[in-house]
Amino acid sequence: MGPAGGTVAARRPGGRPGGRLARLTDRYLLLVYTGLAVIYLLLPVAIIVLFSFNNPAGKSNFVWQGFTLKYWLNPLGVAGLGDAVWLSLALAFLSTIIATILGTLVALALVRYSFRGRGATNSLIFLPMATPEIVLGASLLTMFVSIGSPPFFPLNFFTILLAHIMFNISYVVVTVRARLAGFPRHLEEAAMDLFANEWQTFWKVTFPLILPGIIAAALLAFSLSIDDFVITNFTAGKTQTFPLFIYAKARIGIPVQVNVIGTLIFVVAVGSVGITTLAQRRSRSG
């Protein structure tokens, strides 16, 4: 009995050499790896937040000098910063609304209907996402200039808006189409059986079910639009958005207010995602 019991104990995982180390690795390796990845991703954001409270002695906000709230009390206190921020917000809101509407309609058409050129359209949707931004920006500049010389077709807010809508549509289509991939069509058929017409079926059944995908696409489009630099730089002319303002100030010293605005944008973006996620969980549980 003694040798047999010893053999059984030796066969247990804890009895093998390195068994304890293997268990610790299985338990904590993924946790440690995830923690390091999160720290790596959030470290730049943490630096932005931290240096929004810095009190630098000169124009450069690269060395910690001391804590202050004065820049939070006057976040638009730099000449030209307020106009650049409001311009970027207006561009982001308009391009997001237009691109989300158009992209959702395109996604519905690609998933629901068969038509001539459907395969080519599916392929072309990915082109703005796969094309390098500097090539896309140069191509847009060439197109705008070839339509008419700048006095007749100036590079301004309108050309930036067209460019942002163009590259945002692709991301909206991909996001909404992923939501439509597993859509329960039998719910629409049940609504039609209950004498709902196509319009009522869409707004009462289809739209609420794909709304989380539409919101996710809109948030993605807004984020891409408000921080775009390369394409905007080619199509802006003399118009200055928030990213272009930062680039212009980088040569002489980025003001602390830029960090304040960046922190506010980050908090609003994360808060919007959090609120959307909580609303979706409550709707599912209810």
C-alpha cells in the first residue's frame, strides 16, 4: 500500500517537478501580460492628463515644474486655440452624422440586396482604409485643385468636410455590416406578418436592433475625424483645425491648454462609450 500511495502522489500535478511553477504561470501570466499591455496603451494618455496640471516656466511643457489649476480654469486662453477647437468639433459632428447615415444605408444595401457591382462595391469600400493617408490626402488635393483653381474652389471647411466624410464612410460600413451579419431576419418577417409595412418594420424592429452598431460606428467616425492631421493638412488651405494648431505650435512650444483640451476630449469619448455600454446592458437585461 505504501509504494502504491507514493506512486499516486507522484502522479498528481503538484508532485511533478515544476508543477507549482506551472500553476502559477497559468494563473498569473495572462493577468500580468494584460496589465502590462494596458499600461503601455494608457501611459501616453496619463502623461497628457498629468501635464495638463503642469505649471511650466516657459513655453515648453516637457518638464514638470509644479501643480496648478489655472490652465483648467482658462482652457481656451491661447490665441487661435478656441477657433481651432470649435472648428474641429463642427467638422467631427457634421462628418460623423453624414457619414453614419450614408454608411448605414450602404451597409444595409450590401447585406440585404443583390445588385450588379455588389462585389466590386464590397472591395472598393476597403480602399480608403487600406490607402496610406498621405497618398489619399495628396490625391484629394489634386482632385480639388483640378476641379477649379483655389479662387473658384478654395480649400476650406467644405473641402475638409468632404474628405472626412469620404474616409469615415468606409469605417461606418464595416462596423454596421458586422452588426447586420447575424441579424435575426425572422423578427422582421414576424412584424410583416402582423401587418407592419416596410417603413414601420425598419423603425420598430430593424433600427433598434442595429442601433448599437450604428452608435459604435458614429463614435469611431467622430474619433477619426477630430484627430485627423495628414488628410486635413492637404485639404485645409488656410483653415486651421485643432491638430493643425498643435503642429504649428510644436515648433515654438505646445501650450498647456492643448493637454487640457486633449484630456477633456478623452474623458468625453470614454464617458460616451461607457454610457452606451451601460445602456445596452440595461436594455438586454430588461
